Amino acid sequence: MGYRRKVRKKALVVTTLGRLFDYCTSTFAKRMLSQYVDGSQSYTYDQFRHKCLDLSRMLSRFGIRAGDKVAILSQNMPNWTVAMFATVPAGRVFVPILPDSSESEVTNILTHSDARVLFISQKQRSKLSDEMLSRLTLVIDIETFEFIKKDDSAYTCEGWTKETQPDDLAAIIYTSGTSGTAKGVMLSHRNLCQNIVAAAYAQPAGKKDRWLSILPMSHTYEMAFSVLYPLFAGGCVYYLHKPPTPSVLMAAMKQVRPTIMCTVPLIIEKVYKSNVVPTISRSRILSWMRDHMPRLLYWLVGRRLYKSFGGKLRFFGIGGSKVDPIVEEFLLKARFPYAIGYGMTETAPLITNACVGKTVVGSIGVPAYNVEVALQNVNPQTGEGEIIVRGDNVMLGYYKDPERTRSVLTDEGWLRTNDLASVDAKGRYYIKGRLGNMIVGASGENIYPEEIEQVINAAEGVNESLVMQRDGRLVALVKFDDDFLSWDQESEDKFFEKLQARQQAVMDFVNKRVGKQSKISEVEVVKDPFEKTATQKIRRFKYKDAHGEDLHEGPSDEKNKD
């Protein structure tokens, strides 16, 4: 039986997360499902099933019924998936919370979602206020599944469950993205299962595949492709005890030798800037090859990079924000097995994809399986319009917010993404920028700050940047690499002299490479890294213009885009 035929057959069975749970735990019972890289906290699919069912029965004894909200606040670990599947197959609704959320954000999410139960790790414990602790029926240590708090008066054994249906609510996912105000995105079982099937069409996977999970499981990108899809495929997922610093990550990849990874551009861009570029520039032979034998150079460096990731990768997914075109061009020429995905929380998340071997620099690919994509309000001169999406991946709406839901969902079921793009003759889409971020120039032309930022980030020593408009002028906020500009110099005069030179160098570099309307008038250097979302996009709303006005708000910016 062909692979696609098998996927179609499985998709008829796996129409809810409850049916996914039954399918994977019966089909792959003896196989490993998840574990830490060091082998601790591990589960076979059969052990996973029994642990989930035990926890589900415990929730029922405390009156936690179908429709009740169960929150998870934890770093990545095998028990995260256990907590999720102790919840959703029984008809309960799970509410994942990003581990970098503040105490006030945690309180707001727990309150707004009406959560009755919280699974929480010890690392996150300080974010749970005493007031919030007293309001919850159960608070459970996710590492041991022991009670931190339980309301004995709720012990009624009346927590009825139900068999879920495809259009039942499965999750409420909160995100402030880069636009400020948090939104509770309601995702159905159908939404999430659609993404599992789309992932299977985009990248075949099976029970021999090994995932290395490094992005937050509470984000839809990682949840769909490194939590749910492995269950569908029968693979095994490995987790890190520590944050994925370069040294931790390299050691883990050498040990696990993953076949599939989901990442964000920042990770591969750092590898390129801190490893690939210096390696070439320090070697006379490689530098010569760059100018005279570039194909051989890319092959050699590409093989070294591939081996550093374990030497077994078949799929290196990049999503979350726009990847630097210089870095992507290198990956393409080096024949690195990377893929590009674009989406948003509201589509659970996949909208378009460029699969391994089918990527084109700058493109977010073609519509994902069973997803309709179109452009509306297209500018006849530029061919650019807003991306709109329709399909089984589109959310039910925003929790307790019908007005905001109506603002992004049309009566025909189309979701407005607030992203501007163009499309080529082969149906490949190219993101230009966010409608809310777009700047209108003095002559009425559209200026996309994201495109200018790509140029700035290619300048020597620049780590990251943000472009905004002040009093009709374009201003660039720039964060330099720590080893490029030291803030701890002994001589203040020398520091400011060097600082001004760096600012001028960036301005000269950028203005030689952009059009007249995109030239920057000022460079401001920031000392600390920009605040970012879970997928490492800068929270633009945190950086207000001179008049104190936030950048415009649209649908969630928790994107998985090229």
C-alpha cells in the first residue's frame, strides 16, 4: 500500500485526539514514545496509555468533567504529553501556557479560561500566586503527578467524561504574539487532526523516526509537529533537561542523532553566523574555494554542518518568523534538508509549506494539504494582497470574544491573516510583511520594516534589529553582538567614539542596499536583547514610537512563517 494511501486510511480513523490516543497506544504499544535524552522519565506507548487513563480517572474523582479546563505550565518533558492526554480524550479542554509567561500573564490566562486544574513544574511554581492557588480545584506537580493542592470538597466522583467529536473544543491557546493583547484561540479536534494529516503529507515519518524537541510544547508549532505528529507516526520524541544552548544542543544531537527537528530561524542563523562564516573566513583554503570553487565549498561545509546535527536528519523544519535569505541560500546550496512552514495559532498552525528539496529562497511554499489559500484586496501594480485562509485548520474563534472573532473570520469561513504576500506562477507564496507593521512613506509607497531589518541584520556585528517610523523618518533599533561592542569599556570617550562609528557603519551599509523610500535616518543602539515571543519574533508592541503609540494589532502574531 502506498504511503499516501496509508495516510488517507489513517486519517479516516484519527478524527479526534481521543481516537489518535487509542490508535497510537494500540498500534505501537511496545515502542518507545518519549524520554529525556539521558533516558530518564521515559514511556512506551502502552505505559503512556495507562498513565494517562489513571490520571484521567483521578480528575474524574474530583469532579473534573468534560468541558472543564485543565491548564499546563511547564518546560518540555515527557510528562507534558501525559498531562495533555489525561485531559483531551475525555472531552476536557486543555490550556497550554508558555513557560516564559510572567506571573500576571499566568493569572490572567487561568482566570480568563476558567481553568479548574493546573499541571505545573517546580521551575514555574513561583508564577502561581497564592490567590490563584486557592481558586483552583487541583494543582498537580507535573514532574511527579503528586498534589500541590487539592480541594477535598470537590471529591464527588462525578466527573463524567464523553467521547469527543471532531468539532468539539480541544484547546484554548493564549498568545499575545507581537501585538500586545492576549487572545484565547479556540482549536477543535478537527483543527489539530487536520494539521497532523497535513504534516504527514508534507514529511513522511514512521516508527523509526526520532524527534528532538527544543521549542515550547505549549506553542502550536511544536505541539502539532513534535507532540501530535509523532503519535500518528509511532516515533519517539527526546527532550532536554536544560535550555537548548549550543553546547547542550550539540551534545544532545550527537547522542540522539535525530531524524526530525522543528526550529526557528534564530537557531540556524546563530549557527551560520557563529560557526559557518568564521570557519570559512579563518581558512585560506576555504576562502579561496568560496571565490573559485563555491559548489565544492558549499558541499564540504554542508556535510560538516549535517554531521554536527547528528548525521541522520531527514527534516529540519524552520518556522516562527522570516529566515535570513543569506542563510537560506547557504542551506539550499549546501543541500541541507531544511523545510519552511508558515502559519499561525489560529490555523493550528500550518497554512503553507515548502518541503525538503522543494524550497525556494524567500518563499513560504504552497498551500498545505486540504487548505485553501488566496489573496484579497490585491494591488494590481505590485501583485500584493492579504493572505486569507479557509479549511479544517481554521479555529472556532476567540474565547469569550465574538467581536474580535468577527473581525478576522468572514461569513464564508475565510480567516484574515493580516499578512501581505504575493504569489508566483507556480503557486508559491512570498511574504512581504504584516499589514499592521507596514509603514506608508511620504509619497504613499508601502514600506515593509521586516525587509529593511533583514538587510540590517546582515551588517557586521549586528545581532538583531527593529525598524519603526518616528516623525516621518525611519529609525533602526540595533542590538550588536556582545563581543562586537563591549559596554564595559574603561574609557567612556573611547566607547562613545566606537559606538558612533558602529552606528554610522550600519547606516551606510543599509542605505547602499535599499531603495530611496526605505533608507534609515537614524540608528539607535540597544544594550539588552529585544523581548521576544515563543518563536523568537520581537514583541514589536513593546517598542513604541516617539508618540507612545503601539503598532497596530491584528490576528495573533504567533506565526510559523518562513
